[in-house]
Amino acid sequence: DGKEGAAMSPVVEKLTNRDYEVLYMAEPLDEIMVESLRQYKDFDLVDASKEGLNLDDEDDEESKKKKAELDEQYASLKDYLEVTLEGKVQKVSLTTLLTNSPAALVQGAYGMSPTMQKYMKAQSVAAGGNDGGIPGSMNQAVLEINPNHPIVQDLERMVKTDKDSEETKNFAILLYDVAGMTSGYEIGDTKDFATRVMNLMSVKARDDGAAQEAVVEDDGDDDEPAKEAEVVTDFN
């Protein structure tokens, strides 16, 4: 994927928007090497693609209080996503570190990055095996959602309004798929992904068409002259 691919990951915005310097390590062997190199001079090396990233601006009491309030507000959405994405993610958590992205997939403390997973898969296939037994796969990732993003807020409203609808389920899975793609993972079923995208586009087109028809009908009613009320008296 290289540096350009790594720079597109949502986890990078956690750091760049706070003026942290990011060291891109895009080669599979970099991950093995950095496990034994935890510090360089006076600097600690921290893997931003792992869960639990803690920055200094989150340590104050106000930030902790706000985080607790958001956790309570979005508890139903987290529960819904964990049920809907069962078998795909370890858990769902909220993060206030994301800014432009609605969600990101990060690995647990002992999980492997997408780059390492691809490397091991290629090695296994080249050796005549398959990738079915490779640990650290995508279903061990943690889905982090950004409560300040409109997409997450829309999904939260959908869950409260009609969590059992197919539209809400497709929206949730699409959020997961996009988070996986931007975080460097591969989509397992591209046909299913394309179907969900087209379904979402169809819903948008349908809603836009209904809104346009409503505008036309309103305009037509405004152009009609007001009719005088007729009084009919029955003398019989």
C-alpha cells in the first residue's frame, strides 16, 4: 500500500490534526522490527493503528466527562453495531480523536495490521496453503465510531426510529465496510458491498424524487385562484 495508502487511514487524522509527527512504516517487516524498538532517544514509539491510543489532550477531567456522556448517549448504537457486526469485530467503541472520518478499524493490543495480514496471506498461499488459519484477521479488529460525525448521528437516529429495518442494517454494515477500506483492509464480498451501495443510492434517489413531487404539487396549489365558497340552501 505504501506511504500514500497509509496516509489515507482515518487513524492518521487523530495525530495530524493535533500537530503530532507521524512516522509511516508501511512495510510488513517494519511491524516486526518496531515490536522490539519501543523508544527512539527520548521519544516513545506508539502504534496509532491499535486501540487505546491516548493523547495528552484527553487526560483532563472535562474531556473524560464529555467522553462518559457520549458513551451513555450512544450506548444503544454501540449495542446495535456489536450485534449486527457479530463475528466481524471484537467490539465497538467511541472515539473523539477522529475528525473527518465517521469510523475507523483498529487492531487490539496483540492484533496484526492489515499490511501484515496481507503479507502473511501471500506467504501462506505461495507455500501452497490457504489463509484460513492466519490469526489477527479482520474480525479481531475494533470498530471506533466518531459521535461528532453526521453519518454516525444519522445512524443513531435510524437505530432509535427503526432498528429492525433492512435499511438500518445495510447502513450499519456499509459504515463498517467503508471504515475497513479506508483503514487498509480488503472487502471480502465486493458484490455484497456493491449491492448495499446501490440500495443506499436507490433510497436517496427515491427520497429526492418524493421531495421534488411535493414541491411541484405545492407550486401547483399556489397557482390556482382561490375559490369562493358556495352556499346551497335546500328549500325542500
